[in-house]
Amino acid sequence: MTGLLVVEQLLNGLQLGVMLFLVAAGLTLVFGIMNLVNLAHGSLYMVGAYFAVAFLGWTGSFAAAVVLALLATLAVGMLVEVVALRTLYERDHLDQVLATFGLILFFNEAVAIVWGRAALFASVPPALGGFVELLPGLRYPVYRAVIILVGLAVALLLYVVVSRTRLGMLIRAGASNRTMVAALGVNIRLLYTIVFGFGAALAGLGGLMAGPIYTVQPGMGEELLIEVLVVIVIGGIGSIRGALVGAVVVGMVDTLGRAFLKPMLATVVSPAAADSAGPALASMLIYILMAAVLYFRPQGLFPAARS
Amino acid sequence: MTSRRRALTMAVALAALAAVPLAAAALNQPFYLDLFRRIMIFAIAAVSLDIILGYGGMVSLGHAAYLGIGAYAVAIPALHGLHSAWLQWPLAMALSGLAALVIGAVSLRTSGVYFIMITLAFAQMLYYVGISIEPWGGDDGMRLPGRSRLGGPLDLGDPHVFYYVVLAILAVLLLAGERVIHARFGTVIRAVKSNEARLQAIGVASFRYKLAVFVLAGAVCGLAGALLANQTEYLTPSYMHWTRSGDIMVMVILGGMGTLAGPVLGAAAFLLLENVLSAWTVHWQAILGPLLVLVVLYARGGLWSLVPGGGARDG
Amino acid sequence: MAEPLLAVRGLRKHFGGLVATDGVDLEVAEGETLAVIGPNGAGKTTLIGQLSGDLRPDAGTIRFAGADVTALPAFARSHRGLARSFQITSIFREFSTLDNVALAVQAHAGHSFRFWRPARAEAALREPARAVLEQVGLGGRGDVAAGTLAHGEQRQLEIAMALATRPRLLLLDEPVAGMGLDESVRMVQLLRALRGGHTLVLVEHDMDVVFALADRISVMVYGRVIATGSPEAIRANPEVRRAYLGEEVSA
């Protein structure tokens, strides 16, 4: 286990974290501001990935595919919000869970109808292929490094928007007192649609970047969604800062755990035992982490102050 | 609906279920025997979820975890030559109950959105653990080495016998459920859903009751899992996948939550619908999805509320 | 001198930057009726919340019946003899009126890990519940769904549920909130009748009610108690008048 290997895994953990953040940010905003449990958020991630593959096939240009996929996901998100989710804001969480579960079933089948059930192949764009030498002896995939940079840039952008712009102020106000914001004459419906669309675009961005690394197939959104929920629970619902911290922590713990737990175990128990217990334990790590955080801080690490 | 009317309806429904094997034999359609047995097994799981969801107001998205635990509690002993149902099924209930105790102890400290997400996360954790354990088939699952043995004339290999065993268990569950709902315990649970803050203010330590009902529900669902393993004779970790939890929840809502008959109706409706729709198109979920959304938005009382005189919540 | 039934020392509570309770000291002797009054936003409901156990104070102590209950959760305080009614009616709307009260009785009649016998068949729960309903004036309304009661009747049910737990001290948060004149009068009569056997801590805005019931009054402004004393003393207190009526008023 060399130091370089550790650094590489740290970077991978950061990359996963950044991906989780993109999806978590939208989801936590929607929870926090609209009080909406949206299980179908993972579907927007999936849709982004599929659109990227589709548009790349059409246009042959990665840049065009990115832009088109983002716009398309944004459009789908806003459409879903207007058609299906508006009525759910007033309903209790159970209704929201069930309705968005229904949306998941629909989206998964819809992509299967259009593109089939088999996993799609999304290739890393040639311009971003290859490796970059970050440290002597450490060659890291350019693509993954770009993902990290994009993710951090988005985090910075979100920070600026939320804390420096009028829209951001409305978002923060809405997160802590929805009725008051509405009473002040702000067009709440429009605000909600914008927030939701924004979140959808972020999820779509995550999806289209994820395509070349993870498999593009029906149900890919839900696999990520569970980890995203862990991120939000740890970070605190409604808090973007919490989503970032939670995402990086979860990304690191998960990646490092999967990479190093088995070899570490093998130093204390037999290789055979480590072989069977290792992966199982590694997959449990983030949930144990979540349980531990909840034990001490049931509201998460950075709960958005609510009234 | 008065309790007498409810009892009558329940009796009629159970009698109808009892008649299914005879009808299936007469029509020479053994498939229906299998289908309705499957319906009853899921009805048991759905009733167990309804106890915590419909009556207690706890939206647990991880209930299928106990289905999986129960199934594996049958398969793994069988793998080692232990086929007695009297060992496997209590084990299934005990292990599921234990898992529910641990998961509940952590999850029930939270509420609302957090609770939903945490139960989901824990169940999914068990799923991932399940797929990473190679000796038990990992992702592919495993074949059940043989059905549970009840001893004597009760041979689960005989489809009729198996059917009536499941029916008996369902009937006992419904009867017991009826008593529990109206006893002190059930009253407290219903009060948790109604107004937990008030319940604590009058002096009830609600946490212990929530945990107890959570464990009970988990144990019953574990029994359903044991029966399911016998039904399909093949089990995979997908029994614990959260979408399975979603399916069970759909059954409860579709049928009418907060009632005992509702989940039974819902299980029947869901599985029959699945059966019919999947004969039409392999993409039947694209229809079920929006259908579910519509039911949630416009038909909240579920099917049970459409039954004349039905729909009024128990209690 | 006997230790007061309820003794609060140095209670502090803040929500983010807002200080809701700013060092409150209070004492209530057994059998007396203390009214807590103050302008809106004075922190009265937060105080009640800390006394009942729904809110954790950031600092200070609460002693009840000779023991420190500061860290005790609400349900445990109920078993020590502390009962509360809510400002915004908080009942079990889907249950019948009688069931609401019977549940309060049940909470203090052993544990509820009973799974077989219907709770409705337990006379030991029903009879005391019926008696309490009579006492508050809801005698004939037992079988009505609590959610369909008139507002005033729901406030009566609030009191009934608190009474059914056989408390030593009743914390009443605006018992006549939202009530019309007749209903208020009836409520005051009910509370008057309770004064003999119970200690009352009463938060109220309606000054008629306060002066009709209180032995002593504490005035809260911005989270602190600025004056405590007999009704006459409080009426005459210049600080109190200033707090309520502003700087312009002359004595």
C-alpha cells in the first residue's frame, strides 16, 4: 500500500464526493425549500446520462452533447415539476414518497422503451482522455480530474448564488420560512419551478459526467440516490454546505473503505475471511457512519435553521 | 364500518380464498393456486407494514429487508441440512425482529423525512451486504435446497397443503391484528400517529411502543419472507431491494391503509394487475407508475374505501 | 417554610440569535394559582414548554415536588404530577372524546403492553374518564369524534385530558384562547372549581380571567420576569404599566 495509491484513492473519493454533491445539492434544496421528498431525483441524473449519450450519437460533438443534455434535463425537470409535483407540495410526505416512487417506475421503463434495458456505452471524449501526471509517479485520468474541477466550480458557483444574489436570498429565506416569503409577494410558484429546474440541471450534469465512468442503464439513478440520501441526512436537510461536506465525507469513506478495508482486514484475520467479510463491511461503512452521525446530531451536521 | 360488518366481510373473504384451490382444480388452472398463494404471502407482508405505516404513521421504506432476512433464514439452514420449519420459521421471525430492533433503535430517534430516508438507507445496506456474501450466492442468489418441513401430513411440497398453511397463517394474523388494534397497545400506536406530542404530554413514553411495534412488524414480515422462499424456491438479495419495499407500500396504499383488510386487497390488486399488465407489455411498469401517481393524488382511501360501508378507519 | 411545589431558577433559552427566556426565576407554592402575563413575544409559551418538558433549557434548573426535573422528558414529568394543556388545541382528533380522556387515564394505569383485551372494555379506564368529562362539562359528548367538537368544547377536552392524569400541578397555556364570552365564563368557573385540589400555573392574555383566578401574577417582558406579586400590586406597578401601555402613560 503505497502513499501514491492512497493519494489516488483520495482523489477518487473526492471525485465520487463531487458527483454526489451535484445530485445532493438539488435534492437538499428541494427538501429544504419545498418540503418535498422527491425520490425521483435520481431519475433526473439518469436522464442526463442518457441524453448525453443520445446527443453525442446525434451530433458527434461532446461539447454540444453536454449543452443539449443539460438543457434537455432542465426541461424534463421543469415539466415534471409543473405536471406532477406541484400538487404534492401540500401533501404529506407519504403521498410524496408514493407519487415519486411511481415516477421512478415510469422513468426507468421509459428509458428502457427508448434505449432498451442493456447498459449503454458512453465513451470518454477524446479531448479529455489520457492521463495527467499530478505527482511524480502518480498518473491520474484527466477525465476524473476534470470532474473534480467542475464539481468544485459548481460548489463555488452555488455559494456565490446563494449568498450573494437576490435569488439566493430568496432561497435561503424560503428554506427557513416559506409562508413569510410568499406573504411578501414573491412569486412562490415561479421560485419553486426555478429551484427545481436548477436542481434537475445539477443532477443531469452529474449524470452526463458519470456516463463514461459508471454504467448507463435503467435504475442507475436509484443506486446513487441511496448514497445521496445518506449524504443529505449526514449533512443536514436544506443545507448546501451540509451537502458538500456530507458528499465529500461519504465519497471518501466509501472509496477508501472499498479500496483499503479488505487489505487492512487481511493483516488481522485470514485472507479468506478478509475476502468474504471485506466487501460486505466496506458496503456497510457509510451507513454505520450515518447512524453514528445521527446518534450525536439527529438533525445532521449543518441543519438549515427552520422556523 | 361496524366491527360485526367487518368480521363478516373478513369471513367472506377468507372463505373465498379457501375456495380458490377448489376452483383452480375444477378449471384445471393450477397457476391460479400459485398466484393466490403468492398474493396471500404478500398480503402478510403488507399487513405487517400497515401496522406501522397505516396505524402508527411510520413511513418505513425499508420493510422488504425483513422479507429478505426471513427468506435467508430458511435457505441457509436448509443449505446445512436443517429443514424443519419449526426451526427455520421462528428463526426467520427472531432474526427479522432483531434486525428491526437495531434499525428501529436508530431510526426511530428521528422523524419525518429523516425517518423515511434512514429506513431506506438501512434496508439498502442489508441488500448490499447480501450481494457481497459470495457463499450465499451473492448477486445471483441461491436455490432453496428444499421446502421447509412441517412434519406429519403437512407436506409443503403439496401445493394444496402449502396453500392452506399460508391461508391459516394469514387468518391468524388478521384475527390477532384485530385484537391488538383495539387493545391498549394498539390504542397507543394509533395515538402516536394521531398526535405523538400530546401522547407524551399525557405521560406515555412513546418511543418504547414505537420500537415494539416496529419489531413486531419486522418479525411478521420475516415470516412472510420465509413463506416466500418456500413459494419461489429461489431467493436473491433483490428481495431486500428498496423497490420491493416500495411495492409493498404500494399494496398497502392501493388497498387502503389504516385497515387490516386494505393491505390484503391491495396485495391482490397489485399482483393481479402485474399479472394482467405484463401479459400485455413487458413495459408494464410504465403504466403502473403513472397509475400509482394518480391513485395517490386522487384516490387516497384505496380500494377498501370503495367497498360499501368500508373505508372508515379502524378504531 | 415548605419548599414550593415548583421552583425555577435562572432559566435560559435561546433560538439562534433570539433569546426567548432570559434568566427566569419563579416559585409556585402548592395550592396557589400563579398567572403569567406579558405582551406578545414575551416568551410565555417558551417558558411553558420548558416547564412541561417539551423544550430543553440552555441553562437553569426546574425543581418540581422536591426533585430536579430539568433533564426529565415530558412523559416522565407527567408521572411526577405535572400536566399541561396546549394553547393551540392538541387532541386526538380521530378518537372519540371519551377515548381521548380514557387514553390519558390509561397512560397512568400501568403499562400499555397489553395486546388482547380491548381497551374500551376496561371499566377502570372508562369510568374515571366519564367522571372527568362530567367534571369539565362534556358529560354528554363522550361518543362524538373529538375533531368534530366545537372549539370551546375542544378547549374543555384539553383540560379534561390534563385532569385525567391526576396531576398536582396544571400548566394551562391560554385556556380561553379563541373562546366567546359564555364559553370563557364557563371555563373560568371550571378552573375556579379546580383551584382547591390543584396548583395552577396559567398563561393568559385575557385580564378578566387572570384577575378572577390568580393568587399571584408574574409579568414577563422579553424573556424576563419584571414583576411578581398580588393582582393589586401588579395593577399598580409602574413598570408593568409601561411594558403594556408604552412610555406615554402617567400613573
